[in-house]
Amino acid sequence: MTATYPLLERVHTPADLRRLPRAELRQLATELRSFLLHSVSRTGGHLSSNLGTVELSIALHYVFDTPHDRLVWDVGHQTYPHKILTGRRERMATLRQLGGLSGFPKRDESDYDTFGTAHSSTSISAALGMALGAQQKGEQRHCVAIIGDGAMTAGMAFEALNNGGMEHAGRKPDLLVVLNDNDMSISPPVGALNKYLARLMSGKFYTAAREGAKSVLKNAPPLFELAKRFEEHAKGMVVPGTIFEEFGFNYVGPIDGHDLDALIPTLENMRDKRGAQFLHVVTKKGYGYKLAEADPINYHGPGKFDPAIGLVKPTTPPKPTFTQVFGSWLCDMATADDRLVAVTPAMREGSGMVEFHKRFPARYHDVGIAEQHAVTFAAGLACEGLRPVVAIYSTFLQRAYDQLIHDVALQNLPVTFALDRAGIVGQDGATHMGAFDIAFVRCIPNMALITPADEVELCRALTTSFHRGAPVAVRYPRGTGVGTVPAAELDQLSWGKGEIRRQGRRIAILAFGNLLYPALEAAEKLDATVANMRFVKPLDTELLGRLARDHDALVTIEEGCITGGAGSAVLEALQVAGIQIPVLSMGLPDQFVDHGDPALLLARYELDAAGIEAAVLRRYGATPAAPAAANAPSLRAVNA
């Protein structure tokens, strides 16, 4: 490493970085970017966004006394340079692997990760809380929120700006918000003139002159208001920052986020100012790696690749993912029914909606990173007779829970929720695991929830939901299924009905979702019955009753939290019917699931075929030691 990265090898902590002469920082940025590219190419992970924050990460740690000063990175998928500079360079080979480095900031991983992030638009709120906490304790520390232009679209960011620009205990908090704008190109105004203006507006002379003029003109209100308006319009001619000034922040920028000679002096000036500050920097996704600059979307989160060659399409077409199957269904359903409209909170590519957007632009609505708005917006569309389909990750629907209850379910509006990334998502870790949707959806009146087992059932479940005339959620996992090919026809499922997929004896396994297939594999060795339950709500209580009468014990399996999940629904239904039978509930435990390869995580929680077999044998042995329930009363409908 020494021969290739002579400067980077000397930087073990930000304190080492701050000891470097400023003239060497450009070379450090070159080495850091090269190390980052080659490291991520061997592990996979977020690339474009991290290549774009190399200089910004160096500048922030160079100017601020971290970790005493707090850096809060919004979303956090752009923090690989930050991790490398804060003592984790040698562990980058373990990135996003089981037991390795997280792909996001994580408080128990490093003191430099001051706040755990992965969902967007939380940084300003957290940094403001830290700033006011320091103020209340009488501590002098700087608190910096680094937020992207996409995350700035969310209402939570503006709520925090509104609060952050106010006076607290007689003064504004010492808070710096850095807007990392990587969507617009670095246009000609972001050059020598704009660098000069940014340094001028962040400097002491400008501040003193402005504040002095204010104190004089306050005695003449008409002149003061005139001068204030002139200042706003004058700044608005060269910078787009008047909106942030209205929130009570001193706005500086935009400046080139890849120019350390602009970044460092400006940050130093703003560091020494009191109150709420806002710095607008412009960066380029994939900066320094031409392939990623040209195609930042495909290089956003690539798997392993050769940096000299770039991403290569596989010679054998892979099986379509559940996401791609959803995207195809969406186009087919839209062709068949012009009431369909699609809504996404800034996840067009991730949710498989690129083709739909291309073919049905007038029926496609990307509302930005605004999950709450997305759900209520869909409710409004449904009020006008349309049939909205909200494509949203399971973990992101958590952010719109009140809207799901109050605006959709309470009014029983026909909105279909396509819950992508349900269950274990793997390398993105606890923040992105779709572990809780079964539990939080099934407890809502009027809501139904379907857990298709494969690609064919996904299409049928979505069609069923679309025609239901009431709110329905369909959950499906990340990645590929078993490879079943959906039919061209838009068939439906029998509402609220499961099916027997294997007839065995003694033990009946009730599988919810894609864990049906490892359950079938385990059942071959156990000689167990396997039911594909399909519906969590309404639960197929007729099938459940038959299984309880004909078997000695039941096993429920789901790729979601056990607490309040599908297994709980089964236990509740049995209790209502007065049936006593041993039940083993299998799923994700009452803990946050860490990052790692999905297959390894499934094995860890005994949700693969071998684990299911072992758990059943451990609980019941070769023959369940429990009385048969042949004479149990029949179940009445519950959760219908």
C-alpha cells in the first residue's frame, strides 16, 4: 500500500489529516479516490456517491475537530471516504459483509459516526439536536449536517430548517448545513468569480459590514427594509439561496465541491461564525472515474467489477428479479386498465418503474423523497376514481405509517401498496431490512396483506389487489425467486385462500411468502405437510382449522419479525377458536438484523431448508409429543 498510497497510508485518524500541509491535500484526494474505487470494486457497494464526496470529506475533517465536532451525514451511503479517513481503511475489505463494516454510519462502529443514518432527510434534525444539546450544557462544539439535494426535497428537512433558523434561549444555534448538490452540473458561475463571492460572503469583512449596516438602518425602518430587499435580490442574482435566508440561515455558495482551495477557506470562515449557517457545494456523482461519471445510476450500487473494464453485462441473462416482475406487471395492468396510476417516492429505478415511466409518463408520479406525501397523494388520486399503485420499499413505508392509517385505511380507499425489499435485504443492513411490515400492516382495520411465494403469485396477488376496491399491501423480497414465469393473462387469486402444496403427516408447515420453497425442501425430510398460506390478512381460517384437526403440531414460517407477525395471526385465530395445539413460530427474532449476505442471514436465523428441519426436529423430535386436535372446533373467520 505504501508505494501506491504514500499519503493515505499516513492518515489513520483525522488528527493525522490535519497535520498534513494543505498543499498535499489534492494528492491525498487522488489517492483516496483510487483506493475507494479499487476497494468497492472488490466488495460491491455504493460507488458514484462516494466518489463525489472525497474532497468534501477531506475538507470537513481538515477544518473541524472531529469527533469533538459532530458530522452528521444524511442517508450515509456516501460516507466511505469518511470511514477510510477515520481509522477504518484496513477494514474496507469487509464492507457490508456479515461481521464487517456497515455501508452506513453506525454509532457503535466508530466515535466519528455521531448519528446512525440510512433513511434520508434526518441529518439537519439530528445535528440541530446536538447543537442545542451542546448549547444547554455550555459546551463549545460545531455541529454539521451534510445533506444531498435529493434528501433536501423531503418535508422533514424543511421542518428542521424552520426550527434551526429560530432563536433558542435568546440566540440561534451554532449549526452548519452543507448541501451537497450532485444533481446539477458545475456551471460557469461556479468558477473564479463565484469562489471569490463565496469567500467574500463567508468572511469577516462582509459579515461586519452587513451587521453594522443593519444596526444603523434599524433606526430608519423604511431604509432597513429597502436595504434588506436589495441584499436579497443582489445575492439572488448570483446564488439560489434566498429561500434558506428566509429560514434564518446565512447562505453561502454554490461553490465547487471538488476544489479544496475553495472548500477549506470557506469552511474555515463559516466555522468561525456563530448562528445558523448554510453552505451550498456542487459535486459530481462518480467524479474522477469516467465510467461512473457517464452512468452514475448503474454505478450507484454495483457488485464486484474490474475498474479497468467497468460493469459487464452477464453473458447469460439472469432470472428476472421480483422488482422486474412487478415492473412488467405494472405496464401490463396499465395497458388493460387506464385507471392505474403509479406513485413512487424517488425510487424509479429501485422499484422497477423505468419502463412504465417511459410508456405511461402522464400516469407516473415521482414525488421525491416524501413518503408521507406519496401515500396521502395516492389517497387523493383514489378519491377521484383512479387506482393508484404505490411502489415503495417495506422499510420506507414505515415513514408514512400515520398516512397509511389515517388517509388510506380509515377511508377504505383502493390503494395498492407494492412492498419491495420485504424481509432480509442483505448488505444494506438493519436500516433497510423489511422486517416489520407484516406486523404493522395486519393490525390496521380495512387493510389486507398478501405474501406471494414466487413470481407467478406476485403478479396474481397484484392483480387481485388492484381489483379489490380496498387498500391492500403485497410484500415481496429483494432479488430473484425460483424462476416461475408469469402468464400473459392478468389472473387473480381466490380471495383469502391458501393451498396445500405437499401432503405429509403429523406436522403441518404454514409458509408465508417466498420461504415456501425452503419449507418444501425441509418437508421432504420431515414428511410434513406444507401449506402456501398466501394471505396474512384475511387469514385462511378454514385451511388453518383443517390443518389443526389433521395434524399433531403446526409450524409457521415467515421472513419477518415474529413479534406480531403472521405466526401471531395464526396463534390468535387458534385462540379465538379454542383450539389447543403446539405451534412453533419461525421468523426474524426480536432484534435488528445486521448486514450480510442474505443466504448467510437466512441460515443464521434457521430460515433456510436445513435450519427449518433442525428447528422442527429440536422442538418436536421425530414425532410431536402433543395430543392430536382431531376433535377441535372449527375456526370462525377472523381478521376478515
